[in-house]
Amino acid sequence: MTTTIPLKYRIPWKKIVVYIAAVLFALYLVLPFYWIVAMSFMHEVDAISLPPQWIPQDPTVENYASFVNPEGLQALVGSRAVEETPYALGNSMIVATLTALLNLVLGVFAAYSFSRIRFRGSQALMMLYLLTRMVPGIAIIIPFYLVMRELDLLDTYLALILSYTTFALPVTIWVLKDFFRAVPRELEDAARVDRCGWFRTMWTVVLPISAPGLVAAAVFSFMTAWNEFMFALFLTSTTASKTMPVIAANFATDLNTQFTVMAASGVLAVLPPLVLVLIFQRLIVQGMAAGSVKG
Amino acid sequence: MTPTRTQISRRTLLGAAAALPLLAACGNRGGSGGTGTVRFEGWDYEPPLVEENIGNFSKLHPEIKVQYTPITSAQYRQKVVAEFTGKNGPDALYVYDDSLGTWVQSGYLQPIDGLPGVDEVYNGIYDANAKAMTFQGKRYGLPYYTDCMGLIYNAEILEKAGISAPPKSLDELEQQSLKVKDAGLMPYPLAFAAQLQDTWQSWIWALVYSSGGQLFSDDMKPVMNGADPVAGQAFEWLHRASNQSKIVDPASLQLTPVPLDNAMKAGQYAFNFGARYALRDYNDPARSQQAGKLKLAPIPSLDGTLKGTVGTTRMYCLAADTDVKDQAMTLLNYLGGYTDGQPATARYWFLKRGLGFTFKDLAQDKEITEALAKFVDPTIYAQLAEVAKARNVVHAPWYAEFEASLQKTTQQVLTNQSTAPAAMTALADSANALAKKYS
Amino acid sequence: MLRKEAAARRQPWSDTARGYALNVPALLAILLLVAYPIGYSFWVSLHRDNLAQPALRRFIWFDNYLGLFSDQAFLRSLWVSALFVVLVVTVTVLLGLSMALVLNETFMGRGVLRSLVLLPWAMPGVVNGLMWRTVFDAKTGALNGLLLQLGLIDSYQAWLTSTTGAFVFTAMAQVWNTLPFVVIVLLAGLSTIPGELYAAATVDRAGVFQRFREVTLPWLMHPLLIVLILETMNAFRAFDTIYVLTGGGPGDTTTTVALLTVQRVLTFTDVGLGSAYAWVITLITLVISVGYVSLLYRRGSFEV
């Protein structure tokens, strides 16, 4: 540090690096997705033209329109996927939302017990929850199918919600417990002095303070449900419960509909959860900061 | 917009508690059991046409209700296996000849010998198709369609490259492709659907069968690395075509059949190996830019003479545990048999989509021959049918697993990870290991 | 002391009872829905059981597991998975860390970038595979178009058909999909570092890298380990994206153990051996987790 240049004339290297990196990262994150968004607004001819049209020259919404009115499409196989897209979108929303809610309801009590009550075997119990998560889905898919068939739940929302809940619950509990632990005990003690029972204490004191954690956990389970493919493939068979990943796989394997329609369905599959994370962006980061990080 | 079906009844909840440990053992059928509805499933080739045809059936038999569910082709086998495993299978269903042996042995299907209509159908169809639907001496299927493989070429592109007749030998195919390439018409004139998939890769078998080769002896022992040198030589050619003369599009590894069809219809390739019925679609002006230019020839062989090709039979079968056997059989007879003395559905599929028929009489049918002449040369069409053979190992329990390793090995040859002789050794080893594993 | 204990015993609910009572809903859900399938799948893994050959079904103790040592396809897929995990986890963590560091600075548009970083999270694995397929496409892909316009290639390439190409590009598609989680956790970790520490280091005239090593990294150990555990598990079970992108090819270049297991169970209906595969995956996941956990323990800050 023998430089003689006065401080205020120093080139702000750090700022420059940060801005360059920020731009590069933004491009990396957005460009691939931008490409399918752009394609979803193109005619098929433009989508496969060389060089690629980075901005649709002759934009159209007919790809999106085809989901509502699929008659115009020429398709031998895969035309089904187009017709089923609107239903699948609705199904995915319902399943993911209900999964997130059910997870919170089940998870909150368990997490509260781990954070506030010292009881024998609590460590072992937490391990047990996490252990169930280590068995890969493929190991249990056939017995799980049998269970759902026996309960007469095949091709219903409930089958999906129940299976996704079991996937997301251990992590939900794990994350929430750390949140609750971060709530200062004095607050609870104050509530207890006011002769609130533990349930009211939790409801009126702990939960509101842990809102970011609840949101983070809910978003996490929503995503788990929204993204899951294999169980959805086997547990569903009609528009009564088929979800978006199943439809997307149809496009991938039986592709006969155009690239552009496939791109449009991809965009639709991303939009709802994207809106969700954008709304809760601040809470999610905050939530993670207060929760899982401190372990 | 979305129909809800989240009913959870008290019965269900009680069932949950009581039934869990017994699940594997008990097997009352869910779904249609008792309601008299025939549950019918198939892979999703043209579901609207299937629905239309079932609508016709319902007019003839208003007393039989049919619930039809199309299933994504790529997951058809897995899905059906999962359903049967869960005792939740359909009553009637499409079956690939590839799966017949396995599904019979798994107990999913029942023989239909002696049931009404079956003898008439088996008397009216070609022997090869009858054989493909027969397993261990029992009949299991009524025919959906049959087809065999040929070389499909774009006559206009060949003409532009100064070629007047399609290739007869594999060497000629290579030279013509190089000509097309050198004329600057396209970088890769030949493409195959070589992406890994669960159904068979017909073009690999076609390449071997058209030169008169075999991968297995009739008692299902591998011969590709010894007794029968033809497969090795054909793979030698494939290795050269993709790695030295580079006429095979490297993007083949990412192609599944339908996108390959689309590329052919867009004039992006000069050659591919395809099923005959594809030409109905390829030469339909409403569906193809290249309509009228795509033609059929036998698949070139090593020595340039026509020795054979590979064919396949798709069928309708009856589930072993169906509660509505009579109704399901009536449906099966409508789809795969005669209605008023006519193979009505087979004719319907041929006229609509060109799907090959198994009924001998249709070959002389005027309406059929006229429709045929519109999209393909009838002489070559018939010629291929005469020499077509079924794969002699489709009914082996290990067939699906062998097919997977055949596809992987072929990809390795295409990408120069493996030489032809090494590929043959690997295939033979794999076949021997599988035979042992399944014994 | 004695009286206190007696008092506690007189309470209608002891802490232990209360603890378990609160866990009843979650435990019921897990036990009713998962315990049976898990137990069943282990039981099946001790059988020779191919659905196609019901007559040959029989109990064979651990033969399925012993056979794995000579199962070439399985060993090869384990190797592919190991490479895949190393590549994906390394790139994800390095990229995620640098993004988190940038996002922790103040600059114009930080809010926007913080939102953008969540974008890949919203994408189902299957759709992710589809998207990258159109990007890497040999004929019409955006990557080809871009590189050609930038003058970096002379002609369109079939990226996913060479062995290294398929492997690296599949890994990159996976990285893109799993990045958000890593960035969020690390960013959260960074935001808990007290500003005074940096101020102190700056006063000591510590360089950027020195500050990173001496201040940032120690604070990030815990979040980094969480990321490592979860990302390793994820990469080890990666299925959707690979299934759509390459199907495991060319040859078996991208056939990971997860992909092979799905194929064994669902395509070859070999549920006995397939379940054994799945249990090996479980075991490896467990060992890796225990490894990480014991690392955490040594750092003295761990409690599940």
C-alpha cells in the first residue's frame, strides 16, 4: 500500500467487479428462460429459423390460444397434452397449495415440540423424520401405489397431496424448529404470565414472529409438490389429477406438437410458482437467514 | 375448470387403518368392477380417431359402456405394469408384440382360444401375424395393425444430386449420401431415431434383417458374435457411415420417431429407415411439405439383393382378471375382428392413417388398393410384406432388457465409443448374462 | 428438589408426553404413509422378484446385494453418479457462493437480481430438461445460434451427442436448476455476519481475499455444510432433467444410478433387484450425511 494517489481518486475496482458480475449472473439466469418465452410467442417457422430470432419478428399468441382451442393443431400423438394443459395447471395449483398448507399444519406442532420441550428421544425422533427422507422415491413407489389403490385414491388430488406431504414434512419440521427456537423465550414467558396456554402462546406469540420461516417452509413444500414428476406419473391418469410435470413429459417424449407450443406450456408451468417466489422473495431470504442457517 | 375428486369417505379412512399390512395379499379390483363398464387403454396414437371409432361401436352396442384412456406412448408399458401390479388394470388393452410374452407370464392377460370370433380372425390373417399373437401355443390377441420396415427416400433430393434410382446395397446408400452431401444439399442425408427409448428401435433390427442376418438363433442363443457374421458387417457399415463418411446425422442420438418424421416431411433428410405406413402421412399434402416426393424401397443390404426386413404386430388383448369378459370380448371383436363380415376397424385405420392390415382379404379390396396407390408403390409395399420376419426373441422374458442394451451399444457405435466387433461381443455377453439371470 | 419432581409428576402432562402428543399428527402421517412402503421395499429387496416371472419369486437373503459387486451396469452407473455429483456440487457451490457474495453487496438493481435468482427454482425438473433441450438442440438450438453469431463456432454442433458434451451439458442443466437454493442459504448466512467484523478487518488493511478467508468463510461454514448435504443428495438422485435431456445416453455416459434404478424397477419390472439398488442409494446418502454431520459435530455446533 505505497500508492500516493489520494483516496478519492482511486478507481472503484470493487464496484466495477460487482456490476460486471451482477450483469453476467443476470444473463445466465434469464437467457435460457428468455429463450423459451420468446419461442412461445413465435410461429413454428420462426422458432426453427437460422440464425435464431432473438426477438420474435412476427409475435403471436396462438400457441397459448391452442391450449384453450386445440382443434387447430395437427397432431398424431401428444395432442392430448395440449388439451390437458389447462386442467393440469389448475391441478398443480390446487395440489401444491394444499400440500403447503397441510405441511404447515402438521409441521408446526412437531417443530414447536422440538424447539420448546425437552423430552426423551426428541433427537432420535428428529433423526427418524429425516431418515424417511433418505429413501429414494423409486424404492417406495410401487408399495405406495398399492396403498393408494387400496384407499381408492388413485387419480385424486388427495393421493398426490399425501405423498408430497410425506416428502416435504421432515424438512419443514427441521426448518421450522430452528425458527421457533429463535423466538426469544422472554416473549413466551410474558404470555405465560398472562396465563395463556401453550397453544395460545404459540398462536399469538411464536407464529407471528416466525412468519418468514412459515413462508419459507410453505414455499419449500409448494415447490416440492409443484416440481415432482414420478409419483404424479403413476398416481394420476386423467385430467382429474394430472399435474404439469406429467404433461411436460408428454411433450418431451411424444413431441409432435410444435416446439413453440411446448415452449408455451413450459412457460405456463413456471409462471405460478415464479409469481409466488417473487412476492415472497424478501421473506424467503430473511426466513432462511433466521432459520436453517443457525442450525 | 378442474373437476375435483377429493372424496375421502369414512370407509376409506377405516380401510386405511385396517388394510395396510394386508395390501400385498388382497386384490379386489377398483375402478369398474361390477359396473359393467369396459375399461380400455391404449398408447396415445390418434386418440380422437380412437374415440370416434369407439363412438361407432357404441351405436352398434348401446348396452356396453366403454371407458377409454389413452396413455403417453413413452410410458405406456410402465403405466400398464403399475396398474396391473396394483390390481387396477384395464379390461381390454393395446399390447406390443414385444410385451406379450412378459405380460402373459406376469399373469396380466388371458388366452382367447375358443371365444367367439377368434377362429374366424385367425383364419383370415397372415400366418406371421397369427404367430406373433400366439404365446406358448395359446392365442392372446386380435390384430390392431402390422407393419414392416423399408427405406424411405426423398426422390426430389436424389434427383437434384443426379441420382435416378434408390440404393440397393449399403455401399450404394453411402455413395449416394456422399453425393447429396457433396452437392451441398444437406450436411447429413441419413438419420435414425436413435435416442434411448422403451419401445424397440426398429431401424437397428431392420438393418440386420434386410441383409439376411440374425442376432439370435431360433432357440434364442446369440449368434451375432460368431455363427452369423451379417450383423457384425452391418454394424461395421454403420460405424463407417457415422464416423468416417459422416453421412449419418450425429443429432440422430437426440431423435425420437416423431421428430424424425417431422424432419422428413420438412425435407431435412434424404433417407431414413421407416415403417411403410409412415408414407401415408409423409405424402399427405395437408400434413407434409414434401408430399409426393417421399418414396419406399427395400432397405439396402450388404450385397444389394433383397433378403428380408423386420415386421411387427400390435394387438388388442383381454385382461386376465376382467369382470366384464363378454363385453370386453365384444369390444375386442369390433376392434380386431369382423363386423358384418368385414374387418371394419382394420379398414378404418388403413383408410384413415395407412396402418398396415393383417387380413388377407383386404389386399384384394378395391377401396384399399386405390387408397394404397395414392401414397406408396403397391408392388414394393407387397414385396416387403412377403419377406418381413418378426424378431425371433420378442417373447423372451429378457427381451426388454436386451433391447435396452442393444440401443446403448448402437449409440456407442454411432459415437465411435465402440467398434463393430466390440459391439457384437458386448451384445453377446449381455444376452448370455441375461439368459442366465432370467433362468 | 424432590418436591419439585413430585410436582412435575402430578401434572397431567409430563414434558415427554406433551412432546410426543405434539408429534402425533406428523408421526401419523409419516408412519401411515411411508413406514409401510419403506419396510415393504426392503423386504422386496431380499427377494428375487421380477414381476414378469412370478413363478420364480423367492426369498434369497442378501443375494441381490452381493450380486451388485459384479453388476457392471450398476458399478458403471455409480461411477457416473459420483462424477456427476462432484461436478454438479462443485460448480453449484462455487457459482452459488460468488452470486451470494455479489448479492450481499449494495448496488443498483440488487432487488431485481435477488428475485431473478429464484427463477430456476420455479422450474420443474422435467420442464428444465425440455428447456435445455431446445437450448442445446443440434439444428435450431439457441446455444448454437449464439456461438455462431459470436464467431466461436463455424457450424452447428450436436452438443448432446458427444460423450463429454452430453455429460457436461447435462450437469450444467442440473446446476442451473438447483442454484437458487444454494444462493438463498449462503446469502442468508452472509447476512448474519456482523458488519463490525469487516470494519475491523478493513482497519487492519486486510486485502479482499484475506478478509474473505478470515471473516467470511468461517461464518459460512455452517450454511456451506447444509448446502453440501442437500445438494449432494439432490445430485445423487437427479432424475427428471437427465431423463428428458439424454435418457441416459449416449451409450451409458449419463446413466446415473438413479436413472438405472428407475429403469430396473419400472421398465424391466425387476422390483427385487431394483429395490436393492434403491437401498444402496439410501445407504450412500446416509453415509454422506453422517460424514457431513460428524464434520459439523467437530465444529461443536451441531444438533439435529
